[in-house]
Amino acid sequence: MIPEGIAYGGDYNPEQWPEEVWAEDVRLMREAGVNMVSVNIFAWALLEPREGEYDFARLDKILALLHENGIAADLATPTAAPPAWFFRTHPEALPVDRDGRRLSYGSRQTFCPSSPAYREAALRIARVLGERYADHPAVVMWHVHNEYGCHNAECHCDASAEAFRVWLRSRYGDLETLNHAWGTAFWSQWYYDWDEIIPPRATGAVPNPTHQLDWRRFCSDALLSLYKAEREVLREAAPAVPATTNFMVMYNFEALDYWRWAPELDVVSNDHYLRSTDPESEIDIALSGDLVRSLAGGPWLLMEHSTGAVNWQPVNRAKNPGELRRNALGHVARGADGIAYFQWRAAKAGAEQWHSAMLPHAGTDSRIWRDVVALGADLKALAEVRGSTSPASVAVVWDWNARWALELPSQPSESVRYLDLVRSWYEPLWWRSGVAVDFVHPSADLSGYRLVLAPALHLVDDEGAENLTGFASGGGTLVVGFHSGAVDANCHVRLGGYPGAFREALGVSTDELFPLLPDETVALDGGGTASLWSERVRLEGAEAVTSYTSGPLTGVPAVTRHTYGEGVAWYLATHPDPSTLAGLLDRIRTEAGVEPVREVPEGVEAVLRRGTEADYLFLINHGERDAEVEVSAEATDLLTGGPTKDGKVSVAAGDVVVVREPRNR
């Protein structure tokens, strides 16, 4: 089983080093408190030097060494990096980009997800691994593939085209239904034969939006089918061993619909890296962690992040003192029951030689190593936190279909970006106000929430729209952002006025959109400003909360509030400046009866995990001043082991405190 307490480790790639280094590796792992590592992720070429010929001697030794030293193995199928011999035999398995160029091997994930040859080879190596190591005492979890879609989310080859047509037949049944769904009467795109349909390759003008949207759906499903196929092979060999694959819920990846993926994983895990240009990267950690926890429906594993710099951004900076600890414990605060890094030992050769690691190039006489050892002690002290939940009364609607649709070409404004909008609403609630947040699919059960926010739900199907408006009419508070509800599941505009699916619930109607230029702002009554977007809103039962006081829409409502059934529905028809938006959301959540996790000074992040007998309050001080926070009189500091003083705890600048507060049962 996965180690008790908080799992701690990283990707371990001993095949990159001579065997005499391995004993030193495990000795240092034990010193650092490492109890689980991922192995074999990129070892296909060494395991299968020629098709059907296997060499497991190295992996046998590695797994035995780990087990002897009490370190569990998350054993990977190495299918993210097929060997060169495979592509020499099957050049047709190489991916093709939208311009028709067939890419070469020489890196990782250089395969077409729809290639029959790749699928056959991947399942073969997965089956051999599963059968050989099904009962190995070191193996506690299968790590299927690695970062699906990171480099090959799309392939436009003929094999992909045929697989796409099969997927479309399953979705639509017949061509007439597809033609109506895609609106192919426009620009003479009507299809009379399935073979006429191809991927949205490079073409002279803007491709059909529904064609593009269905392509994104297909590409996500094509990779999901590969995961499920490998997982089933492993389950046949070892039904008791759980399987995972590492998601990439982070700022620069949006290729896969993880709502469809998450139910297929026995354990949800995620990779998360920071953007070096983000001055408040702690917000990105919080948002990603909350989203992954929501996908998992509870605790999850952080499979990869970095101890310091990465190697793939324009400028790769090291982390500041204390940042490694704050980052890791920030993930634990949001439900991570395991913390792992890429990678254990920094590589001296290869494409990621300048990526930081737990054991850096400088060795043990380094700040990173000392921080890694200290973090291991912290995680050991937090063992009882494992399995605890994270209660929330606020939900933010997140949908990959809506994200894809919003960012298609030929939208009213290319400056409107999905993640930017969601983060702008998330930040003042969770980070600035300390309000616990879940993320939900539009069709999710909302009965446990007081407040639901839909910042950027451009596309919503009928089921999702009815679910959200039903939440409001049943007594909840619903807040909808501009350009939401505008199109249906087929990316068709909902006629009769914007915001389409939400008009009745919001009590407004818009007949024309006025997106703002990149540097343009408009004034709002009350002293704030807005940017990015405006629209001509007409009240149809709602009341105006804020109106424009400058620009072509002077006097037109910008923010509205509507009593709908037993609840309330708000509409933000523009993008208020951060201070104004924070004040507005603070008003809304207060009216909805939503309280912060804990009242804390500015710069301190307060996060709650709830166990069966106690609450665990994580206090992360991102500020430059020491802070003091009130806690229960019976509270103890888990990281120091001592009691708190007079119902208060001090959190030094840049530090983390985790408080255990017993609950009266």
C-alpha cells in the first residue's frame, strides 16, 4: 500500500547513473525522509532494446534496493518515450502537425495517440511489466505513462483523421445530425461522406468552430482511451494495485478534459510548476490545488513540482529562501497527501540537465538539500493530516469545454482568456478573504454550497444551465460573469439576446457587445473602473448595482442583482478593477452567509483540512511581517509539537504553521 502518513519523494531515474551511485541514493533518501519514488518513467529503450526482447536485470536490482531500504515504488509504464527502434519500424506512428509536417523522434511523446502500432507496443510493454511485478513488495502503485498530452495533444495524420471519424459517428450517429450540429451550411461546408471529414488542419481562413471544439474533445478522449487500455492490462495482472497518471492542472496546459479523466483514476495525482514571471505564484498553487482536490473528490498526490528552477521557461530562476517549504505545504493544505518532485538527483546530461532536483548538482552542501531534509521532517510531523477533507461552501464553475470554446478564433475579443478570468474571481475570495473554494462541473450537485460563481462559462449545455439556474431558484446565490451562457454545447449562439442561457435567471438582456481595447477603461459609479469588456444591458426584472459613468454606455448597468425564486442571481457584465471586484465579491459572499476560514492579517493564507477528530489549520505567511492568529485554546502546533500560547499562534514572515484544533464530538 501507499506509505502511511504523507508520501514524500520524486521521480527516481537510476538508469541515468552508474550502479555504484544507487546505494548512496537510497542512503540519502532515508536521511531526507523519502518513503516513495516513481521509477521507470523513461526507461523503455533500456527495458526493451529490441522488439519483444526484454532486459529487466537493472529494474529488478533497483526495486529490490528500494524495498530493502523501506522505500515504496510507484512503478511506471515507460510509454511516454518510445525507443528509436520503434519509430524506425513504424515511421507512420510519428505525429503530424496541423501544417502537415511529420515530426521526428528524438525527444519524448513523439507518437500519434491514434496509432495502432503505438497502442500495440505500449500495451505489450505494460502487460509484461504488470505480470512481472504484480506481486513485488516494493510496488504500491502503477504510474501509467507520464503527462499525457504534454507534447502530443493533437496529431493531424490520416490515422488520427480516421479515428476522429469513428469518434464522430459514435457522437452523432449520422451525417445529417453532424451537419446540423456543426452548422455546415455556412461557407458550403456540408459533408456528404464521412471520409470528407478531416482534422482542422491549416486552412485559408477560420475553421468551423464546432469542428474545432469536437476535435479538442476527440483529442482528449483519444489519449484517455490509451490510459484506460494500459490501466486495464495492469488491473488484469495486479487487480489490488491502484493506478494513477499525472495530470497537469497548471497555467500552461489545457488540452485534456480532466472531469472525464478523474473518475478513471484510482488515485488522482498532479504535476504543478510555477510561472517565473508570476509575482504571486502562491495564488496559482492555491487555485491548482483546489481544482485537483475537486477533481479527486478528496485527497490527492502531488506527483511533480520543483525544488528550485525549471529548465523550460525563457528565464529559469531559483526559488527564494523558504519558498520550497511554502510551496509544498501549500499543496498539502489543499488536500495533497503526497509531495514529490522532478526529480531525485539532478541530471548531468540530457534535455533537463538544468532542472532543479531534490539532490542538486552541488550535492548535499546546498540550501536545496537542507530544505529537502527539513521538509521531510515537516511531512513526517503532519502524518495524521492524511485523509482529512477540505469543507467549502463556495463553488467556482470550471469546464474545459467552455475554456476551449471561449478561446477559439473570431471571438468578440482575443484578450478574454479563461484562466485569467477565473483567477481574478478566485483570488479575492480564497487568497484575500480566506474563503474555502471547490471547483465544480456545471452539472455537479450544488446542494452543499451557499454561493456558486461562474466567471467564464461562455459555453454551457442545457443540463448545466438548468442545474445552475435551479441552484439560484432553490435558494442559492449564483454569480455569472460576462459572455457566459452565450453558446450551447455545439457552440451555437443562443438566440434572443445575451447572456443566453442565463437571461431569465439574471433578469437582464443584452443586445450588443462592446469589448474594450487593450488599454481602454471605463468608469463605474462608486469610484471604480472596468476593463476588457462591456455590453449594453437592459433590465428585465433585475436591479442595477453598478453602472458605467463614462464611455459609450454611460448610464447602462454594469453589475446587476436579481431575486430569482428563493435565491439571488448576480451578473457582472464587465471586468471591474481588482479592488472593486474584491469589494463586490466580499459583499456577495457576506450576503450569502459565507464566512472566512479564519480572520487573519494581510499576507497570511489560512487553509483548513478537517479530520475525524480535529481540524488542521494551515497558516502560510507570504508577507514580510510576522503575524499573530487566534486559534482554539486546546490547539497544538504540529510542526513544533508544542502547545499554542493563550489561544494565539505566531507566524513569522515567510513561515508556515500548522495547528491542530480538537473538535467537540
